[in-house]
Amino acid sequence: MRTVPPRDSSSRSIAVVIAWVPPSAGLQVIATEVTCQHTTVAERAAWLSIPVLAHSEGALSYEQKMAILTEATAQTKPDDITITSWLVIVAEPLETA
């Protein structure tokens, strides 16, 4: 494990950045892996619903919220594939002397 961060931050990859953890964090990185997720139409609809349904009560009626959500979902393209990369980090507490 690295004990100092890389000098040139512009060229650091995610894995290199995560491989170095400040000792004050109290963690030691055991493994990292980048995994990919393909977004589905149902997930897009769920994400679109968050700002629509988060409006304060009374700002929009339920029917208005559903109409907005229906219109927003209709504008998505089912054939568009969105791939999201997730960095998974496995770490454990540093052993203290």
C-alpha cells in the first residue's frame, strides 16, 4: 500500500487514488474492483421520479406529478444503454500496535 499520494494528481486513476488512504482514516485497502451496471428503463423511471415526487406537498397535485413523470419517462429512449461504472472498495481497520 502506498504511504504517500502520487505527485501528479492530474494523471491519477481511480484505482491509484483509492490504493492510497491517509493513515488518519484508520483503514487499509484490501481490494478494489470496478464493476459495470447497465441501466434499465425501470431504473430510469425510478430516478426520474425522485425530483418529481420530492416536491413539497401542495406544490403539485398527485395527478400533476404523475403527468410530469409520464412525460419525462416518455422522453427516454429504451434502446439507449447507459453503463455506470462503480468502484467497489474492500477495506479493514488498521491494526494498532
